[in-house]
Amino acid sequence: MDYKIVVTEQAEKHLDKIVNYIIEQLKNNAAAISILVDVEETYNRLEKIAGTLQLCNDPYLAEKGYRKIILENHDYLMLYQIGGYHVYVNGIFHMSENYRDKL
């Protein structure tokens, strides 16, 4: 089954913050581009496999229907929910963040 990916404004802001930090603070344009490519590839994977991934282990997030997918080449993850044939990407976080409190 193919899902339609819907990236929320909040998730877009998270990604902008990540990319801006890497460009402005770390001065590493190549790393920023690499993350953007990884994010796009993760969206493409979600179109195919979103429904097969388990709910989050955190009971609060699971109760709200959140699932997560980890980027293949970076220490970031996306939290998303499924509604019918749509996947709503609600946040993009570094794996070390307390993302539960940031949704």
C-alpha cells in the first residue's frame, strides 16, 4: 500500500532548525545536504512501509498512535501518525532528544 506523506509545519520547522544549525554553527554544508537527502529517502520509504512499523515504545506516544522511523544514515528519527492513506510526519528529532515533550 502506498501512503501519501503529509509533512506538518512543525516537522518542517524541526528540519529547518537542524539544517540551519549544521550550516551556521558547524559550517558543514555537505552534512546539511546529506541529512536532507536522507530525509527525502525516509519519506520515500514511509510511503511504502509506514503501516508495518510498530507504535512507539513510550506508552503516551503509543496511545496517540505515534510511530517512528529512523533515518538510515544519521542519528535522527521521524515521529508520525497514520490516518487512512495519509502519513502525518509530526516531528524530526535527534535520537538523543527527549522528543516526547517536544510534540
